[in-house]
Amino acid sequence: MVLVVVIFVAAVAVGASALWWIHNDGLAAEAATSAPIAVTVPAPRAAAVAVTVPAQRSNTEVRAWGRANGHTVSDRGPLPKALVAAYAAAHSS
């Protein structure tokens, strides 16, 4: 009974901030005893696998091979990944 009176008098003397402190202190004690919060972390993305032309072959040779084997190949620009993969499969040891 005396504790309630002291809290009430303190709340009146200090204002609403004392009630806020008492309320939050009770929440902190409750949070300390509650179960931990589960956090979901996304899985890392898989790394891209690069298909490369063997070092001894040039883009010109790959383009010539592609044309000779029925692939549509431009004269300039990057080689299509499908062409590089087909060339590598045909020339793998």
C-alpha cells in the first residue's frame, strides 16, 4: 500500500514521464524472460559458372567453327554463350 502511494506521488510530482518509466521498466523485465525472436536470413545466391574458350583459340577461330557447323554468328561483339559452350564441348579433351 505504501509503495502504491509513493509511486502515485512520484508520478504526480514528476508528471507522465514517471509513469512511462515505470511502464517501460516492467516491459524490460518481461522482455528479458521471453523467448528469443527467430530471424530468417536468405540463403546466399549461387555463383555463376563461366564458360571460357581455351586460351589457344581466338574468337575468330570460334566464329569460323560456328559458321562451319551451322551456327549464326555475327562478325563483331561478344560471342554467344551457347556458341562458346558448343565449341568447348566439341574441342574438349
